[in-house]
Amino acid sequence: MGRRNPSIAIVGAGFSGIGLAVRLKQAGFTDIAIYDKADGPGGVWRANTYPGAACDAPSHLYSFSFEPNPYWTRRFAEQGEILDYLRHCADKYGLTRHLRLGTEIADAQFDTASGRWRLHTADGRVRHHDLFVAACGQLSNPATPALPGLETFAGKSFHSARWNHGLDLTGRRVAVIGNGASAIQFVPLIAPAAGSLTIFQIEVHWISRKPDRVYPRWRRTLNRRVPAVQRLSRLGIFLWFELLLNPALISPHGRRVLSLPIRALCRYALRTVRDRDLRARLTPRYEPGCKRILTSSDYYAALNRPDVAVVDAPITEVVPDGVRTADGRHHRADTLIFATGFRSQDFVAPMRVVGAHGTELTAAWKDGARAHLGLAVPGFPNFFLMYGPNTNVGSGSIVHMLESQAAYIVQAARLLASGVTSMDVRADVLDRFDAATQHRLGTSVWNQGGCDSWYLDSGHRNTNNWPGSMTGYRRRTRRLDPSDYHLAR
């Protein structure tokens, strides 16, 4: 007899987990548990509270299609507002009773005999579920470099994703290690208070001005009273990414056509930097888009301050009172802030996932993370990923991709409800998908643009990005084909 209401485990209560849980409830599923080690929903937007934390995708697109938010106060929402939006979604759609907060899943194992997953919590409890979804995201585990001598540092140190709000930076000698998306947001805000600020530049980035603005009250009222206005705004933003920016990243022809205007926009922003030598050191020598193009209207201005310095030389060691670099210089510091991003290729770490034949997911991915449509891995039945391998977008909104994945997983849940006890994606299906994906990525700017980025693993394999449009991904995930899976009933 088929399972009428399969038990579903979702690990992660960010955009992925909340969006999936809403769609599952709307489809009639009620036995849902959303596990998160934090004490509240929000995922990356709950964890990252550094000064200036904000989204670099426009608010109207960086939100669920089924829950537009007419109350966004600005074009690019800040962290607190996005977190409030996710809490609102959890409350409105009745997810509170499904949340299992303060619960870290340390280990998950598939039991072939029962066709169920055993989830072991960090405090020793065990939970059993028919369907297991890892909605951990690609940006959940901060990456801190193993710098020689770090343990000898006598001052304060922390990662930007774990901001130390109890530390007053006024008058302190601050060293910021890294200069990516997080750093360009918080540096302009902490520079005025710090006694001195030294930025250790790991990679040069293309940075354009951020077209941000506050939405006046009349616009928010109009969004609320005439929803079509907000929908049109969302559509316009979507088309901008799909028809203009995406081709510049994926298509060699699009790169040739659009590279010059993108360079011009970024170089126009760079003119804010007064020092000619510094401008040269801030100019990338790779194609725009090889790394994600960053946006800021105040980062370059902050570099003009006399108490802010940019260092290009690699760090060789940390000493008790600062940092030494390869050029032999000693940079005094009493505070280290790591703006070094996330372990984006880990996907489910530190959770241990063991499939049907005793194989760990990390072992299955020893040659690089792979999943059919970024969702399913052979040998791991009734298991799906959200924001998995090759589902990141170089331009656009990941929320659109997550909604596509949620719709696909709902279909999988329906199969289990109809009497299927186990569904395991076929290895040949993944092989064909992966070969086509890597072939398309081979001509993309991410692979051919002349840079190393977090999109590429240690073997220079692109494990993160989707080599097509958001529309193309939605089309591929619109229908789950049962013939792609080994099914047991």
C-alpha cells in the first residue's frame, strides 16, 4: 500500500527550505520537518549581520513569486529587511509548527531495508523520514584561510559572516583580509571609526556603481494597491538579466558584444579613486563576469581616505601584533576581519550523508560535485539538494532557481505518496546531464575569462554555475520524468 502522506525532512530554513515547505504544504503534504541549527529561520540572511549587508539582486526579483512584497523600502534590500520577509513567509504559510530550530543534523543515512532516511542530530537523537532534502545552500559555511601564525595573534579576529558586534572598532587598527562582495559593503561603514584600515586584496574585482535608491511612500502604496506595477517591475528586471547580462556570461558572441560596455561602466566607477597607481592596482586583468561583477557606490570613495590602505602582496604569516606580507613588510593590526567568503563546493558540509550502499556523498563527489539538474545523486535514493551543484546563477536571482527546484521536488513527493518507496536517479542520466553542462560551461566566461573564482574547484571544474538562462532551467525542471529514476514500489 502506498504512502499517503510521506514524512519529509528539510535541512535548512533559509530561502530554499522555506520556499520548498510552502510549496509542499500547498500540494497537501503535512508531515514536514524543517531542521536548522540556528534559533530562527532566515539562513544566510540570519547569519550575516555585518554592517551594510544587503542583496546585490533587486528586491522585487529577490523574493518568492507567490509572495510579492510591496513594502520593500529600497531597490536593493538590506539584510534586516530580507530576514523580516522570510520570517513573514514562515508565519503566513504556517511553517512555525514545522520548524525544528536549534537542531543540527550531523549525520544522515539511508536504510535500504525500510526505504527511509535516518537523521542523527548533533545531540544524539534520531529521526526517520521518507524524503530527505538538503537545503543548506552554497554560502552557509564561512571559509577562513589557514594562515601561518594565526593562533599567535594577540588581538581580536572574526569572519565577516560571524560579525563581532560586541567589539567597538573605534580607533582600532583593522586589517581586512579579502576584498569581495562582503568587504565592499562593510568597509565604507567601518572606515570612518577605525583608527586605520588595511585591506589585503586577494583578487581584483570588476565593480560597477550600485543603482540603489529608496522607494518613496507613494511607490510602496502604489505597489500595494496596484499589484500589476510591482509585477511589471519584476518582469523588467528579469528580462534585463535574461536578455542582456546572461548572454554576456555564457555566449562567446554575447561576450564580444557586451564586454566593452560593461568594462566602460566599471571603469567609470573606478574614476572615483584619485590615486592613479591605486586605480591601476584595482583594474582587473580578466574578462568582466569571470568573477561575479560587484556593485557599490561607496567602496572606491572609502579607499580615498588617508587612513585606508590597499595591500596587494600575499600574506606570509600572522604575528602577535599584525600581519607580514611577501614583500617583507610588517602591517600592524589589533583586529583581523576575514572577508574570505564561503566553502561553496561543500554543499552539505559539515553534515555527513551516506547513501544506499554505504557510500558517503563526499566520496561520491571525490572528482567534483555532480547532481542531475543540481538536484539528485545516484546511489542516494529519496534525497534531493536545493541550490546544489551547477545551479548558481552568474546574473539574476537564485530565488527563481529555487522555486523551479521546489516544483520538481513536490513531484517527487507525489511519487512517494502514490506508492513509490524508493526513487534513485540513474547514473547514465546524470552522466549525460553533466557532460552537456560541462561542455556548455567550457565556452563560458567563468571557464574562459582568465581568472580563478569560487565557481571552480581545485581541479578547475566548474561545480557551481548553471550554463544557461533562468528560463531554461525552469523548462528543464518543469516535469520530473520517472524514467530518469530507478523506482521501487
